[in-house]
Amino acid sequence: MPLAEKALIARIRRQVSRSAAVRIGIGDDCAVLRIPVGHEALVTTDFSLEGIHFRRDWHSPESVGHRCLARGLSDIAAMGGQPIATFISLALPRGTPQRWIDGFSRGLLALAKKWSITLAGGDTAESPAGILADVVVLGSAPKGKAILRSGARPGDFIYVTGKLGGSAATLHRLMKNPRSKLALRDFPSHFFPEPRLEVGRILREKNLATSMIDLSDGLSTDLSHICDESSAGAEISAEAIPLAAIGRPATKVKLDSALHGGEDYELLFTASHRKKIPSQIDGIPITRIGRITGNKKIVLLNKGRASELKPRGWEHFTR
Amino acid sequence: MPLAEKALIARIRRQVSRSAAVRIGIGDDCAVLRIPVGHEALVTTDFSLEGIHFRRDWHSPESVGHRCLARGLSDIAAMGGQPIATFISLALPRGTPQRWIDGFSRGLLALAKKWSITLAGGDTAESPAGILADVVVLGSAPKGKAILRSGARPGDFIYVTGKLGGSAATLHRLMKNPRSKLALRDFPSHFFPEPRLEVGRILREKNLATSMIDLSDGLSTDLSHICDESSAGAEISAEAIPLAAIGRPATKVKLDSALHGGEDYELLFTASHRKKIPSQIDGIPITRIGRITGNKKIVLLNKGRASELKPRGWEHFTR
């Protein structure tokens, strides 16, 4: 094991807070964890690869660490679950600066601390090219209560949390001017997205949502996943979609960023039209953007015109 | 998502067998799994990187798929646990042949089937360089019964399953003659190692082992992990170490391969000297190789001479 890896593991082992749920963390063949009685386990895993999901000249190490973990926490949020622990597999090219590793750990552990989860294990290796991180998040939800993608029914209304398109619009700005140095804190939806764990939990506890997914690939793609898994269609209104504002002074993003841009990590959910959905949950605005239909197509209504909305999946910046 | 990835996911989704423990597998934000009542969850995660852990000219895709999963299953075995599900994050360079992907899936799914576990999720991405796989295995063990590394006590005897050094000796043969084409089935300990899940389970059920680890990094290193976590030392006898035989005709490996070579995926465990340990468990030979001491050093006895055995951690073939 190269020295940088050993130092990383030692550092992480010192810094991680232990919780009662994690009986054995780093330092054995497996982590040993307690799932709350009456709960099912939730598991999600996400790659974050240098050159595909982040660039060292655009993303600070703190942002990379934060985003790696935010992706997994957002998947737990989309089930209405609670996170318990995370596991990081990290492959570093020879000569990765210690400063980078420290910043990455700081970003990741700060978010872990915010949600009271333990870094309970992982793996390290030498990378043949670029920094590679695979992040697993383990969580739980009461038996049978996790909110699935497959529960949407024709007539349900469609909602999103927060504002959309901010992350993709930030990326487009970087792609246009690859050498620009953005003030990261003015573009939080891209550099420090907040997983909507509280909103997800409340929707599950109050039995409000019939289906849910997080907006990681973009509204058009993620809504198509809901429709596919629920054997349904949807009709959404362009005017209703809440557009993010980014930068300073803040400027509103274009509709296309909100329709097709990924990595906002907001929640997309459906609810019976008979349920009253609050306009805010946990301080996050909730916006109705359309309804589920029975005809297996996704239709976008824009200024009185209807057109079919095709999933234009999130393409990362190297494609 | 590139076509190759989509095809892979579709193929895997068709091929995986579902089990009652996996309520929701591939196709939602998280997998939803049931941990048996009264059990704790076990989680392990392992990277397998092209050029570090395998080479496409040496390892068939079936072998790579098998070995990826065997590593995680072996960690579950080392806790005395039972596996439930696996998750694969796979990053493929553009243009990875469909034949390779099919072979990889075959190798992995055959081993998954053998142990009745479900491929319940994962992630796919385009790799900037080489094939990258991160494999998570989720398992369980009865509450408080997982066998840890930290339970060895001075006076305990030290045992290993199977024969050691076969995997490393195979690798040395390939490194000496990089273009040689080995008959993979004559070198199973390297190309198709068998995780010792049954042995681990029986040791746990019969309450035989005080500590356990799997031999992934090599005896000298893995024994040092047991000693570190147990705040103890050890004394082992070179003559007692069961040496593997590889190839056809089979030839015995050198002591060094058995002492320091990794990736045998046998089990190393300790047991009270008062416990009777069978000479075979589940058809696998069990060999006593030494005893735990109180002085925090590892001593190798060889032909009447005692020398300190330093951990010479498993170095992969690119280092």
C-alpha cells in the first residue's frame, strides 16, 4: 500500500465519528452495522471519475469530496430513507498531492458529519489514470415504506423540490470558458449540492408521495424513469418549471438546462391530486409542474403548444 | 449513457435471479434489502482495476468477473457471515468489446449463482483509462457473532484453510514470461479462487474461532493485521505452512509465495488451544501453523532458527 493511501486511511480513521449503528467500522474484513428494527436496508453506489464527473482545474478537492457523497445521500433521500454509513473506494494516481487528499476528505467528512453518518470502510488503490472514487451509502427505511419509482398513477400530480438547471448551467459556463475561475460558493447547486434528505423523509412519513426519484440525470430523463417503472406517461408545463439562478449577480438559467441538465439533486415526486402538498417542506420550495397520464408519452406544454419531450440523458462533459 | 452500458444493464437485469431478501434490485434509486431478523449487516467493498489487479492479456473476462466478486465474498467469509447481495460499479473505456463484457458478466454471475446472491445494483460509467470495477458485497451475521480480527489471545493456536502461495506463484510465472498462455483451469487459486464461505460459517456457528481474516494481502501482512487489532504477537513454523501446488504437472510453490503472496482467499483464524479443530471443514484442509504470543512481534521458526517476520504487503504487478 503506497504511503499516501496509508496516511489517508489513518487520517480518516481518526476523523470519523462513530455512531451506535456502526459496531465495527474501518479496520476489519467487513463493516458491521445495525439496521433499525423493523427497517429494510437501502444501498446505493455511485462512481465519480476524474475527467468524467469532475475536473481538478474546475472543482476544488472539497467540492469533489462533497459531491461524491451528495450523490449517494440524494439516492437515499429519493427513497424517503435515512442514511447510516458510507464507504469510499478511492484510487489515486501516484503523486496525488497530500493537499488534494486532505481537501477531498474535508469536503466529504463535513457532509457526512452534517447528516450524522459514519465513514465505515472502503478500499484504496493506485490508479492507472486519474482519481477514481466509488461511493456507497447504506441507509434504511421502515419495512415496505421506501418510496419507489414505480408508484405513479394516472391523475397524480408531479412536483419538484427547489430550482432546476443550476448545476448544468454552471457546467456550460465552465465549458465555454474552461480557464475561468468561478467563485464556488456562488454556484452551490453545482459545487456543493444539498441532498434533500429531510424533504424525502417527511414525504415518506406523511405518506404524501406515490413515487419519487432524485434529479441526477435531468428532468426529462428522470421523469422517463418514473414513467417507465410506473407504466405511465406525463404532461408537464414549461412555464411551471422553477428555474435556478446562478452566479453573482444571479442570472436565471435557460429552460433547456432545467429540462435536460443533470446533477441538481432535487427530488421529483408524484402525489395523488387529492393530497394537499405544502408549498414548502423543510424550507425548500415545492412546485407542481404537471401530471401523470395513461398514455406512456411525456408531453411538454409550452406557450399553448404541446410537443413530445424525449429523454436527453445527462451527458458528462467529456462526451 | 453509452450503448454498451445500456446493453450491459439490460442483460444483467434479465440474468439476475431474484431472492426474497432483495425486495427491490436494479431499477430504483437504491436497492431495498431485508436483513434477517436478529442479524447485523456486513458490508465490504473492493476495487479491481485493469493494470493493477488484472490484465486483459493474462486474465480471461470470466476470470476477472469471478475474481472481482470472490474478493468481496471472501471478506464476508472472514466474518463468518452469509452473503445476501452484490453491487457492481463498472467503468468501461469506449470500445470495450461486447465479448469481453459478456464474459465478465458470465464469470461474475456464475459465482453469484453458486452462493445464491443477487446482483442488486451498481453504477456504470465511461472510463478514462482501463476497465475499473468496484464490487460491494452485503451480507449478515447474527447480532454480536461476526468473527473479528481483534479477538486473538496469547496462547491461541493459528490455523489456515487450504494451501497457500498458489495465486502469487502463478502471477510470478506470468511476470517472468508475460506472453505465456496458461491453461487457466490448471491455476484455479489465481484465476478462479473459491471464497471459503462454508468454512467461515461453520467456524462461527460452532463458536470455534477467536479471530479471523482472509488471506488477500499475504500471510505475513494479514497475520500482522490480526496481531495489530488484537494487540498481540505470533510465532509460526515455516515447516507447517501448507504450500500450494500449481500447473500441470503440479509443482509446489516456494515458501516465500506462501508467506508473502496475496490473493489466495484462504482463511487465517485463531482458536483457543483447548478447542478441538477438525483437520477438514467442508472438505477443505485446516492446518495449524503456529500460536499467538503476548509480545507484539511475529516470529518465523524455520529449521530451528527464529527470525522476525515483517509484513511484506502484497504488491500488485505494476509496482
